[in-house]
Amino acid sequence: MTGTSPAGWRLRTGVRLAHDPVRGTGVLLHPDGVLLLNATATAVLALCDGATGEAGLAAALSRTYTGVRAQDVRSFLGRLAARQLIEPVPGRPGTGDG
């Protein structure tokens, strides 16, 4: 990936965000297993619709949580991308989306 931010993030094919009623927490279901999520991680992933970029994610989270830092959101997304659970959606040429 280049130094520019993607236009948005989305779950990769075969990955699904769900709620585990037994544990009372969000989970990320993927072909290799299950990732238990805290409330903030669940909120981030619920916003990964392919159209919302890092700045939009941080802004949306700031409406619910205090102390949201764009760098923390970027770091979290990077860790999930490294595990191939989410993928960046590049901007369309000529739109300035990155």
C-alpha cells in the first residue's frame, strides 16, 4: 500500500462481524477462527463499509467515545489488514480520495 490513506476499509471475503451472546461481545468470524473484540473494536469494524476512511472512522467514534486518536484507529486497521481480515478500498482516480 502506498503512503496515502485508502478511501475506505471493508471486511475481506469470508470474514463476518457478529455478536456472541454467550460472551456478550463482538466477534470477528474468519476462515481461520474467531477474534474476540472489545466494544471499541466492534464499533470500528461496524463502520468498515468500504466508503468510510480513517478520518471518518475516527470522527464517528469520537461521537461515542472520548479520547479517540486517528493514529490509534490507523494502527488498529493496520494490524487487522496484516492479518488479512480487512482490506483497503482505493479511491477512484480523479476524486482525490487517496
